[in-house]
Amino acid sequence: MSSSPRFDMYGCNFGWGKAMAARSSSSNKFDGNITAYPGWEGDGSVDLEVSLLAEYMSELEKDEEFLAVVSPPIKLEVLLGMSSK
């Protein structure tokens, strides 16, 4: 399913539990492409899939200003619904 704001990517359960991420197919990946999905956490959050050439991604990962404003990755315990004791 692609390009449908009505498709609940994280609410669809095929018996494996809640999806961990939504990604586009390889045919939709090219340098500079950004795809926005309704966020995994809900409540108006947004997940972005950013496709960049390796050298551009490497530079972005070094950008302190950028890193200061992006969300940290979700911990595995949260994804699996486990307690983080």
C-alpha cells in the first residue's frame, strides 16, 4: 500500500504485532526523496523516510544543529512493549 493517507500502516496486524516502521519500496528511493508517514507513536507524530546518497548522509550525521532537533531513536523495549527496568 502506498500513497494513501487512509491506510493505517501501524494498525494493521498480520499476527506479528505492531509494525516497527513504514518504508517505501526501492523504486521510490532516490537522492533527495523524503516521504512522510503518520508517526509510529500516534498523537500527530510524523515519521520521515529520507533517501540520500551516502556522502550526503554522512555529512548530515555530523551536523550538530540537525542532530539537536531530530528525535532520538525509539528504544527496542518500547517497540516491543516491554518494561525498561
